[in-house]
Amino acid sequence: MQRVCFLLKVRAEKTEEYRERHHHVWADMLAALSEAGWHNYSLFLREDGLLVGYLETPDFDRARAAMEATEVNARWQTEMAHFFEELDGQAPDAAMRPLTEVFHLA
């Protein structure tokens, strides 16, 4: 199982709305994530907008591709894009750059 951690930057003035949106994630989005192999998925948001994501998956490239192929993900990414800084025209999920794991205590 791959453990994947990534960073994104939420616009500071949008952090409360971003939090609220994640209290009401669409059921079909949740189902698509699970079906695509995203497990134990968490998002952590600091007050200044630093977003840390963590998930576990057998194959991150395959899990990302599976989500990219869904219609619900396209809708979600379009609705969420305005929350983020520095996407350079990419959807938020395409802008994720996994961090290199340097230590793990099992």
C-alpha cells in the first residue's frame, strides 16, 4: 500500500468556505474515490491556507487516473478550483505533487 502525502495552498480568504464544502462532499464523489482506490484519505487545513492531504492506495498513478476518468471528479474539480492558489491552469487534483516519505514508524 502506498502512503501519499501532498500539499496545496487554499486562498486564505476562502478557508472557511473550503472547510464547509468538505462537510458536504457529494455521495457520488465519495463513492468514486473509494472505487478508484483512495483509502484512508484525509485533508488537513492550516489557518493560512496550507492544505495537507494524505491517502493510502495500492497504486497512486492508477488511482489518480481512475478519478480523472469520472464525470463527478470533473465537476468537483471545476467547482473547487477557485479555492486554490498557484494551480497554473491545472485542476487541483492534477496539481498535487506527492512528497517524498523520509520516515515511517509502523
